[in-house]
Amino acid sequence: MANSSITHKTCSKCGEPKSPEEFYRRRVCKVCNSTYRKAYNKSPKHKASMAKYNQKPSVVLMNRARRTKYHANLRAKVIALLGGKCAKCPFTDPRALQVDHINGGGAKERRTKGTRGNSGVNHKILSGQTEGYQLLCANCNWIKRIENKEHGRRFLSPA
């Protein structure tokens, strides 16, 4: 009759005897399995299959929904961290609140950091570097941009 308590198993890849805790359900130990998975994930075969999988309409929609939810949560945390209201007026609707660089230069910062959109700024604010940023409503932000000539040549200053 077979003994129910196994003291060791032998890995089919490396051939070493190891305790049963060092295995998943298969005959390959966790170390060998990890090495194989890392190599497979870098292979062209895996990259091609993942590219095909990621083009499925259901996966595209799922990933888009996941990104949308992630960025909405990120934005809500940033707005809460910066006070949740416009720095110049009592406006509090988060749909029209914008993160503003107090001394201008937001476009320049995004170009030097190589980030797209506001995700770099949002992560910087969440890491505690709120110095130089404020929360403005869309109206106050545009008024500030025009008064400080941060708008380029597209808009005329008020007469």
C-alpha cells in the first residue's frame, strides 16, 4: 500500500528531489516553472498570441473600461488631495475642475517628462509633490491663461 505522506518529489525539468511545497500541481518545481514562464513570455510566439488576443473586440472593450475606471479613480484622488474645490472661487463640481500649474509651464513639463496627458502630473501629486499645483475650475483656469499669456497666439486678451 502506498504511503500517503510524500516526503519529496523529483522535478521533471531539473531532476532535483524537493519537498512537495516547492511544487504546484504538476511535476515541475516552482523554480523551473518560473524560469520557463519568464522565457516564454519574452518569446515571439507569446507576443504574437497576446497581440491577437488583445485585438478581440471583447478584450478591447474590457481594457478600455478598466483604463477608464483607473483614470477616474486617479483623478478623484488628485482632486481630493488638492482640496476638492477651485482655488479662486467656490466651485466644487469635479467634472470641470482642472489641475493647474501655479507658475505656468505645464506643456513644457509634459514635453520634458515624456508623458502624455496628465497621468505624469497626477502620479507626481499623489506621491506628495503638490507644490506648484492648484485646482481651478475651467473658467478660472482659462481666465488665468489669458491674463498670464499662457495661451499662445490663438486668443486675444480682453480689451
